[in-house]
Amino acid sequence: MEFEIIENGIVYVSGGEPFITDAQSALDFIATVRYETKCERIIADKSGLAEGFFRLGTGLAGEILQKFVNYRMRLAVVGDFSKYTSKPLKDFIFESNKGRDFFFVGTRDEALSRLI
């Protein structure tokens, strides 16, 4: 996992392996980002989330999002989400993008504009 501070309070996190695989790893991720960067707004590659996150039946997405909300961290996930055809997942992404804490976007620039 690599950190790049983009602007004051916003960090871009990248890495090839999923760094969020369950609720505990989400907590570890939040603590690590906050400790190492002092940032509370995160842009992360989609590859950082375990594939199970995108299967809503697992409940993983809800658990992870709740951790970010509880610890007042905002997250924009950058990637191509077009391969997911599940209507509930598409609705979840749509509703998340209407909120203020968790976003699914196509580009890093779009993520940055959502988090500012």
C-alpha cells in the first residue's frame, strides 16, 4: 500500500493487492491512513477492495461503509464498475454517490472533486 498526499487532508492510496477484505481490515486501513498521513479523506483504487465487497449478499459492503462513517473518514473508490451487472449493486453505487461520505467514480480527478 502506497500513500500520496494530493491536497491538505486528501490522500491517494494505491497498491495491487486488496487492502480492505473485511470489517477488521477496514478498521486497520482507517487507522493506518490516519496515523501515517493525518488525512480523513481517501481516494483508493478499486483493486484495494476485495471482490466480495461488490457482492451485496455478503453484507461486507455495509459493514465496511459503516466503519468509515463511524470513524469519520470519507472514501472515493476509483475504477471501472461497468462489469457489475447486479441491479442492487448499481442502485447501491447510485445511492452512495448521492451521499457525502462514500463514492464510486471513474477517475482520480472526479474523486478529488467529490472529496473537496
